[in-house]
Amino acid sequence: MVMEYTEIVSTVKDFLADEFEVDSSVIIDDANLIETLELDSLDFVDLVVIIESNFGFKPTAEDFKGISTFKQFYDFIEGRVNS
């Protein structure tokens, strides 16, 4: 299943705002993902489940090591979905 980048970004923003109860206006490309969403280790478990249900793959802890911004997160998902 190939998805447009804008569709991926929109889907990710929607589920992040909903799941982590933040205003979508704070979800901007260069913002820090962990700090903005105030993620803890349990939140990462939720994030993995949400990604799997929305995009059909299950990321590992290793996958998150190089991701600090929302843009990097979108790029990671786009790379996995469209590979």
C-alpha cells in the first residue's frame, strides 16, 4: 500500500493529537517528539500499537533511536510504508 506523504503526516498528526491529548497546533515538523507529547516508556508501547493499526507494521525500540522530531517520525513511517 503506497501512501502520499501528506496523507501520512495527516494521519500521524490526528492520532497523536487524539491519543496523547495535545492540540494539533503543537505538532510541528521541527518540534521534539518526546518533549512535545511528554512521552514515557508506556506511551511508546501505545505508539507502537497505533502505528501497527494505522500503517500495518510494528516498529521496534531500535527504530526510535534516531527519531527526535516529528519530521523524522513522518519520514521514518513514510520510508517503511512505501518501501
